[in-house]
Amino acid sequence: MAIFIDDSSKVIVQGMTGSEGRKHTQRMLASGTNIVGGVNPKKAGESVEFDGGVSVPVFGTVAEAMEKTGADVSVIFVPAAFTKSAVIEAVDAKMPLIVVITEGIPVKDTAEFFSYAKEAGTSRIIGPNCPGLISPGKSNAGIIPADITGPGRIGLVSKSGTLTYQMMYELSDIGFSSAVGIGGDPIIGTTHIDALEAFQNDPETDAIVMIGEIGGDAEERAAEYIKAHVTKPVVGYVAGFTAPEGKTMGHAGAIVSGSSGTAQAKKEALEAAGVKVGKTPSETAELMREVMRSL
């Protein structure tokens, strides 16, 4: 079992023929992901050759790729200027899971394609500006390195790509059911709460690591959700304890206003919900080790 993707997932890549798309398609294939096609209207009917003698067909549209292959996941690597139309095309084709890796998308575009998807009600979006998600040993949709951890019973949801990788590495001897990088933009599709709900309902996830960062109130809302709905142990980390007050950090979502959005405020909200919060990623990993030993 896993959340959102597993070994039955059939993945297409919008933007597979570009340099980033091609590079990461190769990495996804190497990690065992079932890549069934790419989408590029200008190269429809061609195939792209990958290491290991793998030939992946290119389709003109997402709808055609789904019809020909039964694809149920699309990973988007198209440039920021074209991402909105790529997502809308995938939504129109009723693609169940759309993973938007692209960064630098105008917030207006994200707001528009997210509202469009919400109204359609047929697609889950992960991202944008995210590393994607992985169910180790089963499927890897995005840019998460597949060789830093193996399958296990910890679930991970994170705003930060690099902290996703670090936490997976720190707990690699225990392993993960799924790790989901939701992205740090002001508007994202799948939230901490969505992932927490999925992990709570996944019989093969025993405990959850949640990584947030300063800015906004997503972590405070997640804390309320955990208090009301999550019975599995949750360990948390909030990036930005050492950030200067009022300073905007690297992620567009990490904007602090007043006392809300600070690392301390988020830590207190999470601890009030029964979440153990580490001050560093390594301390957080150690807290999770203690949890796993006690189960």
C-alpha cells in the first residue's frame, strides 16, 4: 500500500522531450516507475530512447496518451510560461493525478489552474514548484532521488524538496511508505492536510513526519486537523527557526506577518496537537526513531 502512487501507476511526462524532462524521465525509469508515454504536439508519433533499451512513445495530447496507454499520472516539466495550459489540458483529459514540478509559475496562473481543477473535480494536483512524490520500490513521479531510502512504514509530507531528501536519508534504515513534496508556493494543490488524511487511512503507514516552514498558516491548520482526525503518531519540523524576523525566505510562500507564520508559533501549535517537534532535521529524525521503537 502507498498513497497517491503505487506499482500499478502508469505515468506520462508532459515535456519529456525537453532536457529536464528527458533527464528526469531517465531517473524515474531507473527507479522502476512505469513510464508509458510523453506528450509533445510537435513530436507526436516519435519515440524517445532511454538507457536500458527503453523506448517511450510521444503523443500529441494528454487525452490521446491516456486513451492509448491507460495512464493515470502526469508529471509536468514544461516551462513556466506554458504550465497553466499543460495543467488545464491534463484536467480536461480527466487525469487523476497531476504532478507539477515546474518552478517560477506566476501565482495568478497557479490560482487559475487550481480553481479550474477544483471545479472539474476529477484531478488531484501536487505542486507546483515541488519535487513530486515517491513510494519507494513501487513508483517515483518527479525528481526525488530514488536511491536514498527503501520501502518502510513511515509517511512523509514536506514543503521543502531538500529537506524531503534529508529526512529520507536520515531514516533510510527504517524506510518510507510514501514521501510527498507538496511545494512551497503561496498556492499549492495537495496540502499537508490532504497528505495527513491519506497517511491516516493507509494501513501500511505507522507514523508520519511533517515538514513545514515559516510563513502562512498551513502548519497551524494542519495542527488543528491532526488534533481532530489523526490517531497515528506525528513528528514535525519547521524550517526557519533562525530566520530574521520579517525576512522573506527563499520559498515564495515563506512570508511572515506578525506572530503568525513564525517557526515558534507553528511549533507551539503542533505541540499543542500532540506532535513532537524537532529543532533540527536530525533531531526530528531521532524523535521518529523513538516513535518507531515504541510501536
